Amino acid sequence: MGAIGREIGHLLIGIIFLTRIPVPVALEYEETRLARAARYFPLVGLLIGGVTGAAFWLASQALPGVLAAGLALAFGVLLTGALHEDGFADCCDGLGGGSTRERALEIMRDSRIGAYGAAGLVFSIGLRWGALSVMTASHGASAILVGHAVSRGMIPPVLAFGRYARADGLARSAADVTRGEAAFAVATAVLIAMVLGPSLGLGALAAAIIAASVMVALLFRRLGGYTGDGLGAVQQVAEISVLIFLAAAWT
């Protein structure tokens, strides 16, 4: 397999990991392959956001904005298998209910959802739903596209500069992201955000970076590092912040 083939393979690994989109290609397993795929997370987000944004635009042609927003969010959840929503809910349960680091990590491993997790999902979905419901079809589609791409661009820097809080776990296989790969991911997110124009694009990026930084700081203060669920929480708060910023800018 040549260099181009390897990079395509890394991109496909990212699609397999972050979505439920079937990839009709057999890929050889390598322990570090998920880490190599992280540089393409914003591009996978672009794919998710493009399809979900198109669904919002189409629904907006026949339905009120609040219904189009709900359908688009539901479609996005189906497309990703609620991967990040699940992580965010587990993170809310662990950080909200765990009085110690060990207890928080134990709670986050529990597949059952608690009161903090349920409340977190309500706010995550509700805030995104509310933000999209006040946007026009074209603005909402653009916001969804940028929100999905930029928020996933916040994950590789955490992998490259942070430390994993557990001794084992799925996210450990992605922990070997280099700083160059993280920079590539962030640069890709910046370029995608610029489809909104310089001022809105930079504003959306700033909103995502601030939200992600606060979430990372909380994870490191409480857990001593990130977890797979914590990465899901980083994506969620970044996406929420992008949509709220754009809703405020366009209304």
C-alpha cells in the first residue's frame, strides 16, 4: 500500500470509528492506526455535518424550523450512533456523582445512565435544538456543517498534549497522536470554519476552543487526564458553543 493508500485508510478508520456509515473496504488492523486517523477527524465531521446539514435544509423547505432542527439532530444521532452523546452523558454522571477520582472513573464505566447524565443529554440536545430552530435553512445547514467539523477538530490536540486517565480503555489506542497530526487537524478545522467568512469563522472557532478548554481543564482537575467519555464531552460542548454563537450572530 502506497502513501496515498495509507492516508485513505486512516481516513476510513476515522469514519468507521466516529460514524455508523458502512465502509465496504477490508482494512488491516494496526494498534496505532486510530491515532493516525485522528488527524482526519475534522474531515469526518465535515462528512457528518454535510449530510446532517443537508437533512436540515431539506426538512426546512416543508416544516417549521423547530421541527427541522429536531429531525436533523435525530438524523445526526443515527449517523454517529450517539457516540459523543453517550460519552457526554457518562462524563456528566461521573463528574457529577463521583466524589473521588476513582469513584468518578468507576461511574463513567457504568453503562447505566443516571440523573446527571440524563440532565446533560437534555441540555446538550435542547441547546442545539433551540439554536438551530431560530436559523434559516441555509444558515442552519452551514452551522451544522461547521459545528460538526470544528468540534471534532478539538479532540486531536487533547490526545497529543494531554494524558490518558486510565490504565486501559479504547481511547488509549488513540493516545499516540503527534503534535504535528494535532496541528493538521486544527488547521483543517480552521479552513472549514472559514466557509462562514473570517469574522464568523474565527468567532465560531473561539467559541469551540473556549468551551473545549474549560471541559479539558475540568477533566484534568477531577480525573488527572482525559478518557474516551471525556473526549465525547469535549466534542459536545464545542459543538453546542458553535451553534449558540452562530444563532446569536444571525438573529
